[in-house]
Amino acid sequence: MRRRRGSLSVFLVILFACFLIVTTVLCWAARSAAGRSTADAALALAGRSVLSEYDTRLLADYGLLAFKGDEQRIEDDIRYYAGATLDPAQPRYAAFRSREAHTDTVCPQLESVTANLKGYSLLDLDIFEGQVTKAAAGEWAKGKLAGAGGGEGGEGGGEGRTLRNKAVLCTLPSAGYDGPLFPSIAGAADLPKGAGIASNASAAALTGEYILSAFTDHQSAGAALDGHFFRHEAEYVIAGKKGDEANYKDIKWRLRLIRMALNTEAIEMDQGKRQQLENLSNLAGPYKGIALSAMISCWAAAETHNDMMRLEDGDKVALLKTKAQWALNDPGEIFGSLGGGIASAIGPALGFEYGDTAVAPQDASGLDYEGYLRVLLLMLDRETKLLRMMDIIQINMKERYRGDFLLREYYTGFRFEAVVGGDKFSYEETY
């Protein structure tokens, strides 16, 4: 009987020891899991806290979410923010404590932090375009459009400014880049198909709307604006000249060429107009072919000049005109004779003035000056457009806030790894 009781006691002691070991292991595992969970939460919150240090002026003015920093600064910030949980004994995290008082934590100390900014620079064209399209389609654009009150075009204030500072020129995002006037078709075989084309077209349209809402142009800026180096900012994106007036003149010549080509084609395709000119050209005898071509050019140039005056006055000009949208319908008013027609054909190409007042067509619908800027922006290749947009933003941020502002120092996210108690944690934080 005593042997049985002794055996039972030994069994109970062994069983109790097993329970004690299991309980200890479970407590250790729970403490370890709690420590990992707390460390994970603290590090994730620290990463988001770094993102909260975005430049508020860049967001307010241009709708871009980005922070200024480098890898060492990010690592220091994460140590600071995460240290409030992982190393609460440090008095800087709780000023109301005494130096001796602290809270015990289940987490081991933060051992190391390594940050990586590669692939998150605001100068990256894909990242920048993504930020721009979000801004154009988001609340920032609504606020911009609601507060827009640009003056009338044509009577702008202030002299045209020219960017000559070599230090500023050398640090522009587009420095060393010379984009083409029109997009190249060399890579036509690699163009996106289907949804890719629609996506690119949508991004290009949103980028164009962003440019016309965030930047000034000849039509929207009635006077020189504080904090804007150029008055013709949208024109700079298209033309890329370092002088304000040079950009506007470049755009006027582009619009003149576009209108001249379209007006010439309209005369060629309109049987009524062509018949009028053929009747006049018959007076030239064997030279009627030359006379006809000269009169077509003359009439198209006169209509083009009228179109340009209407655009500068803030009126609309149809891109592809109907008969009701054609302003100058009587060729006899443009050239009274064949000789006068041939002579006057040279004048419009050199900027000859037909008059001070534009003639309004029967149908005055069409595109205004900003509408034609949209067309030119769609014709501009993506890389040139985005880089010159970056130029304007950097120039204006220097003008308004800090002379040392550089867009290349700004990022939209980062990756980092941290080691806590031998465990490695990895995160990616982006806006």
C-alpha cells in the first residue's frame, strides 16, 4: 500500500513538472509573440510617421505628396519614433517622467535600421506622372479650379523674364535634355496596345489638365504673379525657352503654322472657295496654276492672321472649320487683283497686319487659346513634358520659399529593414 502511494506521488510530481515546463514554454512563446507584434506595430507606425513629414507647401501649391530626406535621416527618424515603444526608458520620449522612471517592455531593443530610397525619387518620370495624375483627378484639382480667377489674356503685366542664373540652370531636372518638337515614331513597334493605349491617353489628358490648372499661361495670367518666375509657364513646358517672351512667341508661331496648314486644306477641300479662286486665276493665262497656288496661300494666310487675333482676344477658333466658322469669305476684299494677290501672299508669312480688329465668323464656336495649348501638349512627347513641368515646380519653389530647393531631394516612399532582438522586419512605405 505504501509503495502504491509513493508511486502515485512520484507520478504527480513528474506530471506537475511537465505542466510547469509547458506553462513556462507557453509563457515564453506568448512573450516572444507579444514582443514581435509590438515591435512590428511600432516599426510600421514609425515608417508612416516618416511619411507624415511631407512638404506641405509642395502639396498645397502643386498637389504633390513628397518628403525631403536621405537614408541616414530616415534611419534616425525611425529610431526616434520606434524608440518610444521599444526603448521607453529614454527620457526624451516622455518628458513628464523622471530619468529613473521607465516602463518595462516585452520587446528587445532596436538593434539596427537600414533604409533604402532607390526607386522612390520624385524625379522618376513614372512616379512623378503618377503624382500628377492623382492631383489632377483628386481634391487638389477641385480646389484649384474653384479658386482660379486668372485675368484676361493679351494685356499681361510685367516684363518677360529670362532665366540666366547658371547655378539654377545646371540643377534643373531637364538640364542636358533637348527634347524633339513632336514625338518620335522610331519606337512605334513597341507602342502599348489595347488598355495600355487608353491608359497612356488618359494620363496624357490628365497631365495636360494639370498643367493648365497648376501653371500660368498667356490666357489665364492677366498680370505677373508673385511666386511665378515665368508668366508663360504652360508655354515653357511646350517650347522650353529660357526667356518668357521667347516661349510665347514660339507658341504663336506654332499656332500660326497649324492654322495655316488647316486653313489651306479647308480651301482646297471647299469646292465653292476653290472655284472662286480658279475664276480669278484664269486671268493669268498660262500662269494660272502659279496664280491659283499664290491666292490659296494668300487667303489661308489672311484667315490665319484673323484666327490669331481672335485667339489673342480670348475668342474661339474651330480646329477644323465648317463654312459657318470661316471668317473671311470674300477673296476680293483680301486681294483686289491677281497682282495684288500674289504680292500680298508674302506679307502674312512675315507677320503682315491686315487690320487691328478681327472679323467674327457666323459660328464662333471652337477652341480658345488654352484649348490649342491642350492640343500642343498632347503632341509633345511624355519625357520632355514631365521634365519641363519639374523645371517650373523647382523654379517656383525656389522663388517662393527656399533658394536651395531641389526636387531631386524629395521622395514619395522608401523601404527599410530593422532588427529587433535578432528578428528581422521589412517594410515598404509609400504615399
